[in-house]
Amino acid sequence: MDDAHEEGWYTDPFARHDARWMSAGTPTKLVRDGDVESYEDPPDEDPSVTPSPIAEEQASDGGDLLRADGAESGTLHDRLQDAAQFGSTWGSHVALPNMHEDE
């Protein structure tokens, strides 16, 4: 590989998988076929094709993100009920500074 800065998903230079992760211009064992990622060590042979970068699809409007205060997360009451399972021990591992100067 010529460019030592290649990083990310590229077409598999060995033509065995849809894509192969490149790190510092070197093919790694992380491969992808469709949406399935797996591992296969690069073969001990020269690449048979020139790898091309694969553009990752990204949501530009944030539509793929969930907000903690969104409707999907339930009401505040529901979230407090879920948190209640921790009982009085929740946060007890945190040491608070002594705020009384006279002690």
C-alpha cells in the first residue's frame, strides 16, 4: 500500500470480502460482508486489487440518535422508579468532603 495514512473501511485488497479495515495503510484482519463483521487474517500474498475507501453513511439530521429525555426513554416517573432499584446504596460509594469547619 502506498499511503501510510489510510485508515477505515476499504474494499478488500485481496478480493475475498466486501470490505477490510485498513490501519496506517496496512490491511487488518477485520473484514465485513454486508452488515456482518468478522475476522480473517490477511493472506500471505500480495493484494490482487487496489483498495478504494468506502464512504460511511451518516445521518446528518441526528435522526439516528436517541435523547435521554425523549419519549422513548419513558416519563420522569418511570425513570425514577427504575432508579429506585438502587435504593439507598446508590451514590453511597462517593466520599463527600467534610463541610463543617468546627469538626
